[in-house]
Amino acid sequence: MKNIDTAFQHIKRFSLFLITACVLVSGFSVYMSYRMVRKVQGTIYILSSGKVLEAVAGLRRDNVAVEARDHIKTFHHWFFTLDPDDKVIRANVARALNLADETARRNYESLKEQGFYNNLISANVSQKIEVDSIQLDISEHPYRFRCYATQKLIRSSSSATRKLVTQGELRQVGSSDNNPHGLLIQKWETVSNEDVTEKGELP
């Protein structure tokens, strides 16, 4: 009887150990499965030129600063990159106006009334812009920004370089093909636009 009782205690302890081990293994398996599912759900595969690229999805707030700077840079590129062709000017400005509110349109209309675009066309002047830096405050919505850029106005016989400073705010809106970042520039204005170097006469 004593041997039977001892054997029973051993079997009882072994059974408890086995049950505990099974619970731990099952729990670990469930945890790893859940973790793997979360990882897969956060992964996006993009097909580009016949190649599969992996992208990781993230929260909007993690990328808002990067998206905001690219939005500002893209707007200024389309608004200020001009060639002496009316169709090119209207097409570029139209792309820019998709990224901003009526304040940008008022700036465009003002330049148009002043004859700025007609002067570019008649003088065969091309205008390029390079954004030097962007100051951005995302601590409060709408996000305030100030953009520092360099403008270059070029034609065969003359050229000029101008330092451009603009400022405004960014408001979150719905994304679209014309506005992929889902941001809209508002209260946009030119703070300064001064000549740095000049050769010849330009508009």
C-alpha cells in the first residue's frame, strides 16, 4: 500500500507538471501566432515594374511631419516651376491649387493681373525653384509652417536668383489622387521675395 501511495504521488506530480507544461506551450503558441498575424497585417506588398516590394504600414501621426514637408515642397514646386508656355503654366498651377485653398488661388490671380505670367512668356523666361528648408510645427492642428526657397529665372541672355520665404498652415483633409497626402495649405502668403543676384532684366 505504501508503494502504491508513493507511486500515486509521483503520478500526481508528473500529471501536474505535464498539464502546466502544456498550458505554457499552448499559451506561448497562441502569443506567437497573434504576434505573427499582427506583423502580417501591418505589411503591405507593392507591385512595381514586375517586382514585389514590401512596405510596412504605420500610424498617420508617425509620418505626418514627413508627409507635411513633402506636401509643402510639392506645392511650391508646381506653383513656381514655370516655362514660357501658357499651357505649361496653367497645368503646373492647377496641380499646385489642388494642394491649397483659395489663398493660393488669390496669389495666382494677383500675379496674373500684374502680368507676371505674360512677361515670362514674352521674355522666354523659365523659372525653377529649390526648397532650401521648411520650418514645421506639428504640436497643434492646423500645422504652421514657413518655407525657405531659392528661385532661379533663366533665359538665354540673362538670369536672376531670388530668395523666397512663404508661410501658412496645413489642415488635414481627405486623400485623393490629386492630393495623396490628405493635407491642404491654408492662409498661404509670401513673406519676402528678394533678388540675390541678377544679370540682365527679368520680370
